[in-house]
Amino acid sequence: MSGTDVVAEGVSVRGNRGPVFENVSTAVEAGGVLLVRGPSGSGRTSLLLALSGRMRFVSGAVRVGEHFLPGDAAAVRETVALARAPVCELEERLRVDDLIAERRWIDRVDSSAICAAFELVGVDVPGRAVVEDLDPATNVLVAVALAVAREPGAVVVDEPDTGCGPDGRAQVWGGLGRVRESGTTLLLSTTDFPPCFPDAVPVVLPQRSADRLASAERPN
């Protein structure tokens, strides 16, 4: 897999009640890790969505590989896959087989690519397993595998270890580490910096009110 670099300069997102985050500048090389840290309501998710071409920003500029936002938003969305975010969650009532069939149909991904992605993240789950019955670590890794199967330049994972115990967190971060080793750029958010990515590019966001976060505008 070939990762893509992501560069942001002075990016701000504003909702109906004020700024969600302001003047964020950062850069992550292809195959690197961007780690957005902050408390709940700080705009972590909004920043990830803005960098992946899925949320409008009111100032600043973003470059993803050869594409520039906001003008190349469609191309950026093809380059950056969402594995886990509020706008992209696994349908709880579906079986894993259903998710795989959906991905094959929508993204024209063949079975071998999907099997390789599941193996990469370390997931071995029966196809008839229902999403709502999966433990939190398996849930997020299935989502990551389905995103990675597209062979994107970067993958967004919002709060990857939420709800996981110590063993689950180790499983999730281990799987993400292997994705990074494969060359894919990772765009992640978390409350605390995990020790497994000591060279990650950090972005620390201050507390913002939850209503400002909720009122941020997303692209049509």
C-alpha cells in the first residue's frame, strides 16, 4: 500500500454558535501517523473530517497528496477512507459477511484484498457474526480492515480504543501499527497519546463546548 501526505495550514471550522477549532496547522508524511488529542467536545472528530474532505472549514488550506481542499473534496474522499467516525459506523444488525459483500459491491474490492486486510489487522471473525455481538476491539478492527481493503492513501479512525479493556486496547493499537507498517497513513484521534506511536505527529486541541461541535457544517 502507498500512503499519502497530509498538510494543513491555519484551518478553522466554525459552527452556528462559534468556533469548533481554530488555526490548526500540521503536516504528516506519507505512511506516518497524525494523532489528534483533546477532551470530548474539543473538535477532534471535526478536524479529522475536515482533513478527509468531509467537513467544511472557514479558513486555511489542506493538501492531501496532490489534491487541495476544498476544491478537490471528492478526490480527497477517494484517497482518505473512513474506518470509524460518527458519520461512518458499522450497521449493528448486519453480519460481517454482509459488510464484506457491501464493500465488494460499492468499492469494487475483490475477496483476496479483503482477506488480506483482515489478516493484516489481526481479525479472525466468523462471517455470520452480527456486528452488535462483536466486542469493541473486534468491531473497530473489522471497520479498519474494510477501509484498508480499498487500498486508500490514508485511513481515519476516530477514538479507536473507546470501550476497550487493556487487552482490547493492545489488540486495536497492534492492528493499527501493522496498518501503518504496510505504508498507509493513519489519521487518529484519542484522549491520551498511546505509547505505540512515539513518532506520531501530535495535534492538541483545547476544550470546546459540545453544542459548537454539533453545529459544525458538513459538506453536502
